[in-house]
Amino acid sequence: MKIVIIGGGPGGYVSAIRAAQLGAEVTLIEKEKLGGTCLNVGCIPTKVLLHTAELLETLKHDGKELGIVAEAFKADWDSLQKRKDKTVSKLVSGIKGLMKSNRIVVVDGQGKFVGRNIIEVKDKEGRILEIEYDKAIIATGSVPAMVPIPGHDLEGVITSNEALSLKEVPKSMCIIGGGVIGSEFASIYKALGCKVTIIEMLPEIIANMDFDIVKPLKEGLIRDGVDIYTDTKVKKIERAAHGLKITAEGMDGALEVEAQKVLLSVGRSPVTDDLGLEALGIKRDKGKVLIDKNMKTSSEDIYAIGDCTGGAMLAHVASAQGIVAAEAIMGKNPKVDFRTIPYCVYTKPELASVGMTEKQAKDSGYDVKTGTFPLYANGKSMIMNETGGIVKFVCDAVTEEVLGLHIAGPRATDLIVEGALAIRLEATINEIITTIHAHPTVGEALHEAAHGVHGTTLHI
């Protein structure tokens, strides 16, 4: 079986490895760098910056409380950039090693379908190579979405790609879009001394998460000097004396903000143009490639995974879909439960969510029970001096099956796996209660929140 994959991000390279493990002859086409957006200009580099920002915030604000005394703490932007680049380079090198060890042929260039079972690859020098395939997987990812705001093309208006590698920390930044990406960059730059403003057109920042866990983050950002305007729509961006002027309209009328940089953070768009999909009759909807449960497109021999299919544009979703596609092609019966997708925000506090929010469960017709536990009553959170979070379970009131878990606090992005596993196993809240959780850990708060569903919380 000859399988050709277009795109070497976390969906493409994982599907390549799984297909090779199952005995396929695999070719991976990548036009830029292995690892895709996630590794090169997404998940990994942003988390390097966020980790340093978190340490800096801790030392600045909590150092004395934690018994650490020093004259001053400040970030070395150049050193931080070097560490970011070094981390990315090391991981990209690791993927190259995985390709080699799994006997996967990597072809550098832009792939395009030019006929049934033929892909044409054009390299950077313009040379053309034709590759035949039995099955193909489209894993072309996404790019930052652009909105037709007047002035969006002015110098100083940037996307998340450029925000990772600015020559210096700007004095001020206005972030248009208060979703995950916007909130993470707000956390990075405010920790580095930049004056940050967020403008979000929806009623809340990070609107896809349960408000009870978003609230501690929003309050923390405001406390640290970030101006947040929700229910506000940007009308235009213009040049100003010291940078750029953003004009917006909100619930309270007109708003004007001046900033040195403007970060457009309004989501991402699938990369599906110029692939020759029309000639093969592959169906799309607003740029998204349409797929079935096994990731197969409307063409019998072509599959698609990850951001190019729309849906949850997350690296771990792309990887899971890549495994499904590879196993389906190789005659297996893949089983991945996509109800268990964790959503994570690497701010301080960290936010993590899996399954339904309370509102989503009620809107779906469930009679709902919830249990919560504040981290100010959790011993490990006290030790870490990070007590501003909360844990919340959402359950079916009749069966007490766990429908969702939502966490704001330290290690939330690591702890959320307990909720994902509970949903996958259709666990009840009593099964969480009767599972022993280690002490002292932040994980104990999950145990207490589970008790909260029955009103039997022990430590509050």
C-alpha cells in the first residue's frame, strides 16, 4: 500500500508513523518545516514564552511570600528567543529522526493533486516531481485568519506568527480577539512589561469554555493591568503619532485605543486552496474538507485530517484523526472517542476543559448536577501560592454520568486527562469519589469537587 501524506504537522507526521507501523510504504510531503504550525509557530514556541512569563510573574508578585528575595527580576528577550528557537529545533530534529527510523520518505515541496492517484510536488527551485499513490491523506493545516478590517494591512499589524519573534517587546499592544491565542499572548506580553488591551466582539473572552473557569483568568488579567473590552467590534485601524489607533464600537459607545502593535487573533482558516481538490471532486464547505467518521473525503482514495477539516483546530485532535485515517486505510477498525477532546489554555491560572459545559449540557436536554471546589481550600495550591482557581464537574442528574470537567488553576492542563478518561469510560461521579487521590496534590480538588455533586465536600 502506497500512502502519500501532504503536510508534516502533528496530524501528518503521526499518521505517517502509524501507517508505516502497519506496513504501508509512506511518503510525506512538507513545503516548509516538519512539525507544522504547532511545533514551529504554535503550541511549542508559545508555551516556551508562557513558561518564562509564568516564572517571571511568580517571582515578581509572589517571591517575597515564597521566601525568595532579590533586587529585581526582568526578562532577557534575546535569551528567551534563543531558548524558544533551540527548543523548536530540537523537537523538529526529533521528528526527522522518527521519519528515518520508520522508513518514511520525506519530500520537500508543495504538493498538488494533478490526476487520479498522482500528486505533483514543486520544490523551492521550481523542479517538478510526480508521486503515485494508492491512498492519500490531506493534512495541510491552517493559517491565521485575516479579517477585512480597514487598516489590517498596515505596518505594525501582526498575526500570532510574527508575535512569537518580535525584535523587542513593544511598549503597548492591542489584541483583537480574546480567544485562546489572544489570551495567551496577553499573558506573555503583560508579564514582559507591555501594556496590553484585548478587544473581543463576543460577550466573554474564551467563550467556548465554562464561564466559571474563565472568570479567574479574566479577573487576574484585569488585576495585572490588562484592559478588556467585550461585546466590542473593531471598525478600523489607522496610523497614529506613536504607532496605531484602533477605533471600535462597544456596549458603551465608541472606543479608541492607541498601541505600538496590533495583534490580529480572530481564529484560523483551513489551508485547502491550490491543492487540485476540485478536479477530483473533493467536497468542501467554506474551505473545510468534508470527511466521514474514518476521515475519508468524497473521493474513495483520499482522506483528510486536522485543521484543514475545520472543527477543533488542536494538535492533539489532528494526531488522533491521523491515527484513525491510517488505521482505516490499512483495514483496521479505528476507535477514538472525540467526546474526550481536552481544550487547554496555558495562562496563569491555566484553564482546561473536557466534555460539556453546564450550559451545553442543559441545552442538550440533560437534567444537570454540578460540583465545585475552590482552590483556596486546597493544600497544594496554598503551597504554590496559586489559590485563585476552581474545579467543576458537570453530571447527568439521573445517571450521575460525568458529562464534563472544567478546571482553572495550576497544572489544570495536566489534570484534565482524568475528566477525559472518565467521559471515555462513561464513569459516574461516584466512581471518581471512590478513587483515592494523592495528598498533597492539586488533584485532590477534583476529588472534592466530585464530592460536591452530592453536597458532601470534606474540606470546605
